[in-house]
Amino acid sequence: MDGLAPTTRATLLNEGCEPFQYHNDIDFDCLGADREPTYVPTIRLGNWYKIPRFFSWIIPHVLAGMSTPKSTSDVTALRRMGITLVITLTAEEPLPNSFFALVKGGGIRNEFFPTANYFPPTALQMDRILSAILNEAENGGATLVHCGGGKGRAGSVLACYLALFGTSPTPPLRQPPKMTSHAAIDLVRSLRPGSIETAHQETFIERYVSQAWKRYGSNTPLIGSEDTELDIPSTSPPLLINGDITRPDVILLIGLQGSGKSHFTSLIRLRNTNTITASPDSTILANPSLGSAAATKSCESIISNFRKSPSTNRVLILDRTNPTSDDRKHFLSLFTTTNPKCIAIFFDTPTEICINRVELRGEHPTLPPWRASTAIKSTAKLLQPPTLSEGFTGIATIRTQSAAVELANILFSLSGLPLFKFPRTKHLLNLGSATRDDLVISEDDQSRIFNSGIYGVITEKVDGANMGFSLDSNGEILVQNRSHYIPISSAIAATAEQMQFAKLPNWVDVNREKLMRVLRPHGERFPERWMLFGEWMYAVHSIRYNALPSLFVAFDLYDRLEHRFLPFMDMRERVHAAGLEVVPVVYNGEVKEEVLRELVNGDSGYVGEREGVVVRFGKRGEGERGKVVREGFMRDEEGEEVRHWRKREVRRNVVRMEGGEE
């Protein structure tokens, strides 16, 4: 054994394991084995940490396999070992988002490809998985593939990678596969005993590698395209409208599973906060114990109780396949006490594209990927395009995703999402700085808050210009100040208010990538979904700051799809991970009046006076908010009332930059 050449030798790092021989073209620096505890010391953790069973590198620092991580500590250990992407295959056990969100310093994410136990992923899932592994390696990262035990489903992925690409971390995609399916299966089993557990998995690997050879023969990449959500080429118009569809009360969606109905529902919810959705899938997701019949009954109840309300622009969406005219007639008959304006939207998406999408999407309450083909082809046989004679005032036919966005805007006479203005915050205590127009909570609410042991996260209230960052449907950055947008293509500085934004275009350009990480995190399908709010700190308003970390300091992240603010602590982790600044937390605990009075008179974390504090109720700041502003706010050091900052010469706060001050 000692006489083996380095290229034919691999050393197991587990105590007590002897070296043994692998295929001649394999060159490993280190491998793990099926022995507990397994630890590959790529980066020292300080104290030894027992990671989940059956970890081993297949390509050192590029690709590894393992059983299911069980905690944030497991994910943290993986990150310290160099793992940057965790691919989860366990349809029965998706990993909680918190496992990754709470990793200090971030740098590791999760992608979910739900696969039934003892089965392989679908071919389309495998294409996407291998693409993700290759992309991660090209960006200097490493991927961990896991299933429940780390053998069957994970082993299938590892075998397919080795068959197509061997041990190369960044292989050319137009070269022939590196080995046969049988050789790849044997290799994975020698490295990870017990891998690839069923005939289903073996047969899949054989067919997948055979397909790769066919692709090579036709001079195409060995794996299919990563992007399966591209618009579908068609000679028909992408959007066809028949009748009147504007300002509907009821929208009936019609189309195959995976045709884009739920995606369109989200587009509507982003544009209309008074949207009511009747969806069997959503009902089952909220209550998994319900069957399909009970979920349908729930939808019928929502429809029967719907009342149109022109004053609030309320709209009801029936999000289900609704394939036949009889299905649609039944649901329309439920509007017995109102005469709503009903329109139909028909998603004319090819069957194969629908199958593709469903096989690649994550967890779904009623249609797992491995049943997609059979279910969708069955629905396709029943599908009947809608007609105006069924009782609709108008029908829109969608054939592309861009057409879906266009239609969502047409329905509500919009050119994009309506501007969302940051809501006013009530004073929890009036120490003398609340004006006639300010909102102050009642004495009863004060008593309830201060005498019931309510927990809260308290942050410094900073004195700047309220600013919101968001994206439009094309992914372009939008900036707003209160109730209007600020042009960032050029700086206009004719007035004091405009002068304070003179540095904004350059700041956005420098911090564009950081903003994108917050506003469109990995996997986010809706660019318009998130809004980052904070204070723009260029100009001195009433308080001068002498050590600001940035011109922009964030304090809230709003979800326009769910119509709620992200809990403060979750927002802080996400924004800090992107490299942007967040207002400082000054207290975390039970909210008491005496605590607020003491905190409001403290010094600013940015060297200056503290304007006040903001309280976000709940242990992670997930609840409502209130503020307390110090007594004497808007007065100078001699106690005289200061002129409004817009009416005087603009003075600049001091921003501490690397290497000096700005």
C-alpha cells in the first residue's frame, strides 16, 4: 500500500483508517469515510466539533456529501470547513431558513430540490443541481449535497457529477462524459459505502449519463439550461385581450399546474393590498391535515362570502386549474348575493414547460416533482380555453412571463407598483417634542404596555431624511424620499432639500451590489418585493453627527408581497450580511417607562446627541413600533428653537470613512 503513487492514493483522516486504492485518474487530498465522528480539518474550528454522520469530500474543497444537518451549529461548522452552498434533497424534511440566517457572518446558503426517499431527482432537477455545483466552484465556493442518510439521493447526484465531469471542479461543458454510469456508481460506492440504494436510482443514473452522451454528440452542453423560466417562443401574441378586463372584482385563473397562476397571483398581491386569494394549495399549506375535498370547500366558502367593495378596490382571485367550463360554471354560480365583474385569465403555456417548472420548484403542498408529468398531462387532456359566453366580462390569454407583468399593470391601470410610503410612528411618551400633527398613543395603551412586561428591541432614532430603496420589475434601483421618487441618474441641487441628495447617485453606484443582496436575495422571483428603509444622513437636520459609518443607515425592511415588515433582528442580520449599516440597538428587554426616559437622553452611537429611540415590540422586534423623542428636540445648545434645516445653509454630518473622513 505504501508503494502506491500519489495519484492513486487517498488518505482517510479518521483515526484508525488505512489508506486504500481508488481509480487511477483520481487525485484526492483528503476523504472521509462512514465512521463517526468524521472530521476533515480544512479550517480549524478551535474545539473539535462532531458534524452529522457520513460526511466526506468527493472533490476536496469543491464537492461533498453528508446526511441531514440538524442545527445552525452544524451549518456553521460546514461554513468553517469551506462549504458555501448546501443542496437539500429531502422532500420530507426541508431545512429551516433559520439554520442559514443565523450563521454568524453568513456566506452559506441553501437550495432545495425535493426528492422522494429511495428515488433519484428528476432529469431537470439534476440539470439544475449540477449547474449549481459548477457555478459555485467557478465562484470559489464549495457544495455539500445531502439527503436523509447521505447515501441514496445524495449518492445519485455525486455519481452523475463524477460520470459527466470526473474530479474536475470547473470542467468544460462540451467535452465528453468522463466515465460510464457503472464506473461512476462503483466509484461512489467505494468512497461512500452503501450509496445509491435502489434500482430506481441506478436506472436513472444510466439514463442520465446516456442523455449526456447524446448531448455531446449533438454538440450541446452535457447538462441542460439552468434557466427554465424563460419566455416561450411562439408565433401567437404574448398577451391577447378579449372584452373588458379593467378593474375586476373577481379573477378566475385557468391553466395547467406550473403554467404561472400562483406567480401571477403574487404579481397582483404586490399591486393591490386588498387582494383575497381562494386557493386549495394555499389552504392545504396552511393546514396540511386537510384533504383536497376540504380545501375545495374552503375555497367555496371564501367565494360565497365575498362582497365587492369599489371603495377599497377589493379583488378575489380563484387560483386553481379550473380546466373545464363546468368547473368554472360551478364556482361562478356561488356569487349568489352580488353581481361582481368577473374576468378569466387563461395561461396558454406548453405542457412540457409546465412539467419542467413543477419538477424544478421547491416544496409544494399537493404536487411533488416526481408526480408532475403524469398529473399535468392528465389535466392537459381536460383543458378547455374559456369563452365570454360562460359569463366573463373579459378574457386575457397569457403566453409569456413578461406578458403576465404587463397584464397585472393593465388590470389596475398602473405603470408599476404604487409607491409605498413609510407609515407614521406613534409617540409612546410625549416628553414635549410631539407636535399637533403627531400621533400619540392613549393613556390606556401606555398603561397596558408599561405594566404588562412586554418585551421589545429598542434602537436609536437618528435624525436624517427618510429614504427607501426598492427595485422595479426590470431590477432597476428606485429611491424614494417620503412620498416621491428621487432621480438617481443625475444630481440636481437647486434647493437645500435637493443638495442633501447630491451624493446619492455615486453612493448608489458604489453600493449597488450590496443593495441588490438585500432587495433581491438568492432565489427571489419578484424584484419588486422588498423595500429597504433608512435615514439618509448627508445633511445636518436638528442634530449634528460626528462619526457616522455611512451616508445611509437602515432601520426597516418591508415585504410588499406579505404586506409586513421583517422582524428587526432578521432585517439586521440580512442587511449586515450584505455589508450595509443598520441603526444601533441600545436595549433589548422588558419595555418600561423609566427605561425609555433614561435611554432617550443618552448619547448617540455616532458621537452627538440622541434624537430619541424607537421601540419594536417582540423578542426579535416583530411587533408594532413606537417612538420616544427627547425633550428639547429641535433646539440648539443654548435652548433656542432652531430654524428648519431647509431654510438655512446646508451643513454636512461627518461620515467616518476608511482612511479618514468624508
